[in-house]
Amino acid sequence: MKKEYDFSAAKRGSVIQQPGKTRITMYLDNDVLEDFRERADSSGSGYQTMINEALREYLHKKQEPVSETTLRKVVREELERVALH
């Protein structure tokens, strides 16, 4: 290393902060992460970018209220599932 390098004001951490991005730690199921990594490898993009795009797409979907018919169907399915155990 050259002697003229001065690291006295250096800070630990990421070299370049990404504007508009926040570093977080989160837990994902192994199979979900592996799926994103495989898809990223085959498409040539980063898996974190793909996860971000998937989350953004989900958040922009129009959330419609649950209808009575749908609610009844779900309750019926859950009651059947519980009754089997």
C-alpha cells in the first residue's frame, strides 16, 4: 500500500450509499431465496433487485375488500381442514 493514502478519516460500512435505498436485515424462507437466486442467475439480474420488484408489484396491486362469498368459502375450507386433524 502506498504511504500517501490517508485513512485517518475513514469510516467502516458500505463504500457507496444507494440514494433512495435502506439497508435492512430480514429473514426469508430458504426455498424462497433460492428460487429468487435461480431466477436471477438465469435472467442475468440481481436477486435483491428481483425481490424488490416483486414487493413493489404486490404493493401496487389493487386490494379489493373480501366479499361475503369469499369469506364463507375460506371459513368452510378452514373448518374442513381443522376437522380432518
